[in-house]
Amino acid sequence: MSVQGDSVVASAVTAVIVICLALYLRGNGSVRKPSALQLAWEVTASSARNLADVAAPYRDRVVAAAVTLFWFILAANWLPLLPGSPLPAPTANINMTIALAVIVIVMVHVTALQARGVRGYLRHYLTPLWLAPVRVLEELIKPVTLALRLFGVLFASGLIFALLGELLPPPAALVPHAAWTLFDLFMSVVQAFIFALLTVLYFNSAVPAETSSSSAPVGRSNQ
Amino acid sequence: MDLPNGNFLLPDATALVEGAVFLVVLVVVSKFVLPRLHGLAAQRKQLIDNDLSSASDAESAARHHEEEAALLIGQAHREARAIIDRAYERHDFIVAEGMRKGREEYEWFTRKLDTPRRRPGQAGDVGEPSSSRAPDEQSDVSASLNVG
């Protein structure tokens, strides 16, 4: 099996950027005067925390996954838009999106097993029995849709940039290129948001609703 | 944009590497960053709650002071009214007393002018009657005014 070097380098650079930002926030976070970046991270975390109402006992895990996914995907989407960046968007490669989707789905199923127990987990898929194939199919489709949605959008975006460069001479391509860059900036945020949102929703669907209402949350209290 | 060789919709070993890279980021963020961010947010919430509590206390104190000030102002108004009323009463008394004194003086003078002068030594001359004295000599008006 081969490894695509440019995609790996791009994802590594993305990881370094996100980790540097995160560690910068850890070191320079302020209570009195938070920076815009700190507020953005806090808003992401609190939104994920509020959304993970059903999966409240596993809220820390859900918040960590959602926040990391959002910022990692956003950084990956914006990576080729950096001035002079030779790197492609790692999310325009199916390997990255599949990896993210599989990690999310594995985490969701581990959480479901913890919340329901093995018997409850199996019962969830087998009752009613005639719906079991549909449920299993649904679980198999989830990572595929999660991965293909992000990959499709970013891949198409890269294609349009390539087409603009190929079809139009440089002066004429300037305005469409700038317009598409702006749209791509916005679309990248939307895609990162959708991926993180779906992750939280999958976690919520993995945990039975009565778990969150009957037991006290293991995680921290609401912010 | 260079398309990869082969079917670009099929994942390869790159997915494993990129999954590992993401897991590293996930661990760093969840272990080192999110607890700190949560702590900062909780501290800010505590700070805001304290400030709101202080603002509420200050507001109630200000309201109390306003009520107290209104009470004092009302009391001052009542005292001022009483002082003004007493001043008017005194003014009326002084005016009335002045008029009475003036009238008495006037009557004394007119009586004195109407009374024929008697020579000293005439019968019945026992001196000036007490009622014919000047009013100033009869009473001390200022004493009756009780000024001050």
C-alpha cells in the first residue's frame, strides 16, 4: 500500500497549526480580556457542550471530538488558501475524510457500548428484528456519507480552482479566482461545522435518552 | 490540482497515517487545551456572576440612598415651610402691632390737639392724665413683640 506524501505532509502541517493554536490558547488564555481566537474556541466548545444534551454523561468526549474536528477540518480546508501555500487541502483527499469518519464512528460505537452495555447495544440493532438489516446498513453508510460529503465539496473546490487556472488567462482569471476563494472560505467553515455537528448528533443517537435524564453527568457541569 | 493515480475514491495507507495525525491532535486538544478553556470560561462566568451580584447590591444601595434622600428632602421642605409660616406670622404680628401703635399715636396726638390747654395753677389741674401720655411711654412694643 502506498502513502501519498503531499497529503500526509499537508495533514501534518494542519496538525501542527492546530496544535500550535491550541497550545497558544492554553498559554495565553485570559479571563478578563479573551482574544477573538479564544472566544471562537470557547464558542465552539460551549456549542458542542449544549448540543450534546442526550450524550451528557459522555459530554467531555463529545466536546473534545467536535471541537477538534471543527478546527482541524477548518485548518485543513483553509490550508491551500494561505498565500503562497504549495500544499493541497488534506480534506480534498479521500484518505483524510475516511480516516476522520472512521475515527468518529468508532468513538460513537464505543460510547454506545459503554452507555447501553453489550446486550443493550445489540438489542438496539435487533429490535425489531426485521429492521436489523436497515439499522446495520445505516451504521455502515454513516461514515461513508460523512467522508464523501466533505471530500466531495473540497475536491470540487480544488477542481474549480484548477479549471479557472487552466481555462482563463491569468488576468481574466483573477476576479473569478478571488470570488471563488471567498466562497471557498465560507464553504470551508460550513463543511467543518456540518462534520462537527453530525458527530455530536451521532453521539446523541448512540446514547439512550433515559441515560442522560436518569443519571448525573460524569463530565463537568454546563458552562 | 494533481489527481492521484488510480481510483482516487479508494483509500490507501495514507488514511492510517492521517488518522494517526488527527488522533494526536485530538489527544493534545482534549487533554491540554479544552480543560484550560473550560476553566477560563468557568472563571469568567464566576466573575460575571460576581459582578452582576455586586451591581445588584449597588443598585439596591443606590435605591435605598435615593429613598433616604427623598425622605430628608421632604423633611427639609416641611421645616422650611414651617420657618416660612412662622416668619409670615411674625410679619403679620409686627405689621398689626405697628398699625396699632401708629393708630394709638395718631389718636393721642389728635386728642392732645383737641384738648384746650389749661394754664398751670387752674383748679383741677392735677398734671397730665395718664391716658394722655404718648404710647411709647405706656408700653414697650418691642417687648410685646418678643422679637428674637
